[in-house]
Amino acid sequence: MSRDEYTRRDFIRRALGLGLAAYGLGKGLKLAGGESAAEAAGKPTVVVARNRKPAELVRAAVDALGGMGKFVKRGNTVLVKPNIGWARKPEQAATTNPEVVAEVVRLCKAAGARQVKVMDHAVDRPDQVILSMTGIQAAATAAGAAVSMASSPALYERVNIKRGKALKQTDVMRDLLRADVFINVPIAKVHSSTVLTLGLKNLMGTVWDRGAWHGSASLDQAIADYLTEIKPDLVILDAVRILLTNGPKGPGRTKDLSLVAAGTDSLAVDAYGATLFGKRPEEIGHLARAREMGVGEIDLRRITIKNV
Amino acid sequence: MTYRRLRGLRRACQLLFFTAFVALFALAVYPIRTPVPPDIFLRSDPLIALSTMVSLRRIVLPLLWFALPVAGASIVLGRVFCGWVCPMGTAIDIGERVAHLRGRRPSQAPPWRRLKFYVLVGLLGMMALPVAHRSARELGLSQSVGLSAIYVMDPIALITRTFALAGTPAAQWLARYSSDTVTGWTYADFADRHPLLLRALSPVQLGLSAVARPVYFRAGLLTFAVFVGIIALGRVARRFWCRNLCPLGALLGAMGKWSALRLAVSDRCTRCLRCVNECKMGAITENPKAYLGAECIQCHACAAVCAEGAISVTLGSRQVGRETEVRLDRRRLLGSLGAGLAAAVLLKVDWGAKRSAAGVLKVSSSRLLRPPGALAEDEFVTACVRCGECMKVCPTNALQPAVGEGGLEALGTPVLVPRIGPCAQQCNACGQVCPTRAIEPFRPEEKAHLFMGTAAVNRSTCIAWSSDRTCLVCDEACSYNAISQVVENGRQAPVVHEDICVGCGICEWVCPVEPLGAIHVGSAGDRRHLSREEQRRLREMAAEPVDQTAGEAGRGGGRAEGAAGSPYPGL
């Protein structure tokens, strides 16, 4: 039974984790301020930038993670995946803030990226309307990116999800698979079927057949499974303005937070993101499932939140 | 100017208009930014104007403004439109030249040129049939409409339809094939290496797979076959279509009966018959002095080939009489009128059958979904010339030619097929390109109360209703918040609010249940028979949906109001 195997693995991981955490805590106390110690202890960091203009939020957050040069090397091809899923205006907070996307592109270019592709596979139709209405095409193109929608099955490649439970295989954007660096730039919103949509849920826009995920044994499990195979190198969560009702498409009630959270542990960033909506991360089905798969941390006590 | 030069000028003029036709057609994409209306050729067609106004029994100004000048020009100059402007005529000329179709010898060409007049009269007969207009009757008006089948024979509608249903998919396939298979470049590669090419292609949204989705139209092959058939008739006689079948040619010929532009033949004529062999229309009989005025398309090839220089084109000259015109048999004319009427009666055998308020026949398919802004069914079917502009311009490929949804009389009219594409919330392109205003122009904001139909969930196949899995994609995608979730036995499931749903079909489009979806838009909520103002008021009266799950903890709490009271309680 998978459950037995689970418990055992979980036990070992937790024992190790607790030990390391205790070690880190001690070390951290000793060093008084020790992020480096926490990092050394394997404690994921989520950087939270607040109260600036959108572009500056991104810059501050990425700088605090060590700068874009840490992720993007000269000559790299970068795939940036914002949420460009709906024909909605930026102020309706159903799609990623265009200034956030543009700044990510600029930072990648400044770090020496050869090519920055901004891509999504929208749910809404038609692509031209979505690209122009969200403001992302104009902003990201001006920043030097090639913005496009992957709206043809010819642009996808079959990927086996080796550790998948609900999702065994799925067709993934070829541009993502070929990219040197993959940056996920979701927007934080409520979602009618998955409670919230943050970074993990945003990855559903990188596959061709989302319907198969819904038809699978469990959507939450499918979302969790996908992260075992496709891991963003960096997640930049846009919470400049969040959508509180009628998500994911809206229009609904919004709230200005002027906040951007970033990190390399997709789960940790999402766990922090859940708190923006007054939710505990464990309440979000796909985050809990992903935690069980061991692809990251959602326990806020084991995540270093670094405010900048 | 010599007549040879004039011939060159005419060919240049033909090519110019043909290029303009193709360019306007290609540029008819959402959002529409063409300098002139993309449907200008259709609107300039006097036959379309005549048939629409006769069968609708009212003046349609957007048609009149463009059709009147062409009609006026035909009265003065005869069938100059056919020889210099008509894109179908040009396509036939090009086709005959490319395929070396030269027709039989003039003496052996079939003498069928009267046929086109009978076709015209027959079509007018159909339009004359008084059909009690359902929605008018319900509003207490005694208005009737006729039945127009002009679409079958009108050349401009025919060639536009061919370009739309067969040309667009073919061009896209070609572009996609060359970009995907031959070069293998992705969008970003194009953006890097050939930004100019990409920019050049983007206004026509031609098919690089990253730029546009492939389009598909049912009945595209049939349309193409008709078009090829028309050109292939050149084997029998050059411009066979224009001489024998085209009702627009018949109309323009009849209007140009007293045209001022005439051929004059001097005594130098040696009766070499070179002009007779050269005339594409077979308008010159054995005696060059007596040509058929209504058949002449003013190409002036006769004057260009005349070795003696005996033929000249004159304005208003009466010095040479011409053969009166094609002699029409009165009995046959009356016969065609009667046949047209009878055909209309037979097409309307549904008299007495039950109809919905919107005029939709209750025995037609429940999937008869019309584009927003469409006239009530009787008027719509009559006004639509099946040019395919609305289908071509539809950015989601959702508009398709009706094959059976509305019965035989509605063949080829646009229907929304949600499983192919949804009616996009922001788009109003179809209303901007309809030449006859069968789809009236509308603003995107009005779409919230232009009711095309209503969605209904099939609870036995819906993932959320019939299993314990999570799926609310229809709710997610609904542009009008017309779907919300209820909790049934602890599970979330979608429900449709019928008074808010306009039937755009995005729910059906995104539904992951293969192959046909578990939520379907039916024509039940079709409210075309009501004025926009009435529809707007109905929408305002509709209560906003209340989510049963609102405020609940855990699953479904995503919609909870005030959930974000304090942003960081967990820390």
C-alpha cells in the first residue's frame, strides 16, 4: 500500500527536517540574524517586498534573492510564464500585472539572457484580445520579450510524470522544456475549484490538455504531480492587487496589497501566498498534496520570510 | 488612346479591384481597422441590395449608399461592372487563362443566355412570397417578409463565401505548414529573425501556429467545388457563368438597356469575324453591327482586334442601331416567376408548424444559435446572403455555416458552434461586416443582454455532478458570472442562471468531458424577437446569483466574502 511507504518516508523526512530545523534554529539564534544559517539548514526562503511600485517590488524581491544573475546566465533562453489566461483588464486582477512581467523580462535581459519568451496557454478566447487586453503583450514586448500564446498542439511535447499518482503523462510546452531558465510569474487570486490559484495552479497553463487533469482521479493531485516533474527555477508571485471574489476570471472584488513574493521553492511561495487570503496553506488541497509528494515546504514555521 | 491600350487598362483595373477585394477580405479580422468597410463589394452589389430590400420590405440604407452608384453607373455604362470590377468575373478570366479554357467555337456555344433572366425573375418571385413575419405578428404589426435565395446565385456572395470557407483554411494551412514543418521556427524565432515578416503577417492573422489557431469550416469543400465548377464551365463557353447564369449580370444588363456607351461599326468592316471569335461574352452575332447590348461587358476586345479599325466605342452615339436585346419569352418569364413562388412555398412548408417567440421553428435543431445582433429568424434567413464574412471574421472560429440546424431554408447561414469556439465577450466583429444587416451592429457591452441561447448542465455526464472529482471549469470560464456552484451531498457542482446566461458557449467550449461536453447551449433562451431595450431590461431584472458556498470554510470557500480580512494571520 502506498500509505505505508508514505508514512515511512515521511517519518524519515520529518525526523531529518526537525533535526535540521532545530540545528538551524540554534545556529540562527547564535548568529543573530542568520538567513545564511537558515538556508544552510535547508529552510526555504520567501522574499516579500511591499509598498513600492510594481516594477520596484520585483527588483527588490529578486535582489534580495541574490539578483537575477543567480538564475539567468549570459546567453540563456528564459521562459517567463505569467497568468495571461483571461480577456480581462489589468485592474481586474485576473491576470498578472503587466509591469511585473515587464520588469522580470528587463531583469533577465540585463542578466544577459539571449532570448526571453513570455508564453501562456489561455483558457479564454481569442488570443489576440487576451494579449492586448491584459496589457502584457505591449509591456513585455517593449521590455524585449517575444510574447505569444501556445495555442497549437504542435507546440507541445509529451512528458512522463514519473512520480505522478493522478497524472502519468501530459503534453508540455516545448519552449518550456527547451528553456535554460523557467520563471513562473503567477497572480494571486481566489479560484472556484481549487480555492486559490497561485504558482502551482498557474503551471496548468503550460500544458495542452488541462481537461485531462480535471478528468483525472483528483485535480489537486494532478497539480501536485506536475510539480514533481516541472519545477520553476524562480517564482515571482504578483500580489500587487489580488482578486477576492468570482475567481479565477472575475470580475470580482479586488484588494490592493502592493506586494510581490518571490522564492525558489514553489510550494513555500504558495504557502505564503495563501496567508494573503487568510488561509492556512494546508487548507489548499493541491498545496497539501504537493507537500505529501515532498516537493517543497508549506509549513510556515519552516519557511524563512524575508521582508524587504 | 488605342483600343489595345484600353484593354491593358481594363486588365489593370480588374486586377486592382481583385487585389482590393482580396486585401479587404484578408484584413477583415477582429478588431476591424480597414479604411473602408470590408464588405464594400457586397454592399455595392445592386442585386443584393434589391433582394434584401424587396424581401425585407424595407429600405436598408447601408446597402443603398453603395449599391446606388453601381446601379447608376450601369444605367449609363451598361455592364461595365462585369468587365472591369466584378471579382468573380476576374476570377473566371484568370481561371480560363490559367487552365487554357477557350470554350467551343462561337457558333457551337449553347444558346442559354436567357436563362440568367429567368433565374433573376424566379428569385424575385421567391422574394414576393408574403411570409407572415412571426415576431412582427406578435408585436401586433402586420408585417411580412419574403424569402430570398439570392445567395445561391449572386456572384459576389459566391466568391466571398468561397474565400471565407475554403480560402481561409487553405491559406492558414499553407502558412502553418511552411512555418511549422519547413522552417520549424517558433514564434520567438520569428520575432528574433524576421520581425518584419511577423509584423506583416499579424494584421491578417495568418497561421503561424503561434500567431493564430487553425480555422475549420464545415461545407468548405462544397463551396469550393461550386466555385471550381463555375470556372470549369469555361470549357463549354468563355465566361459561361456571366453569359448564361449570373442574375447580377442579368440585372445590370437590363438596367443598361439604354446605356450611352455603345459600339459603332463603320463601313470599313470586312466581316472577317475576328471580333466574333474574340468576344468573351459571345455578344457579337454574325453581323458585327448588331451586337447584344445587354451582353456586352465593355471589354472592348472587339475594337482592339479589329484589323480595319472599324469598331469604335462611343458615348451616346445613335448612328448604329444594335440588335434590340436578348428576346425573352413572356410565357417563360411568368413561368419562372411562378416557379420561384412555388419554390418559396415549398421551402416554407413549415407554415402552421410551431415556432418559438424568436421565430425559430420548433422542429429545427435546438442548436440553432445565431450570432448576437441577429435579426429574428424569418428576417435573418431572408436577409443573410451567406457571404461568410461573419464566419471569416469570427476570431474564435465559432461561426459555422448551418448544415441542418435551421432547415433547408437556412442552409449556409451562420450558427454558433460552441464546441468549436465560444462567442468572445469583447468581440463585435460579425455585426460590423454583415453587408445586409442580417446581423445588426452592436457594441461589445451590449452582449450581456443579447440573448442567443441558454446553457444547461447535463448532470449525468458532468464530472462534478456525477463523480466525486473536482471540476468547475465552466464556472471559471463564464464571462458573465452566469454559472455558480452549489454544494450537493458535500460536493461542489455548477448551476446555470438562466436569466443571466446569454448563450455565448464558452462553458461548452472549455468543458473537459469528451467529446461533446457535459454543458450545452440550446436555443431556448433566444430572445432575438425582442428589442435590445427590452432585452436589456430583462437582464436588469435578473437577480444576481448567490453562491451557496459563500462563507463556508474549506473547499468552496474561495468565493468567501471578506476572507482576506487580515492579510497575514498565519504569521
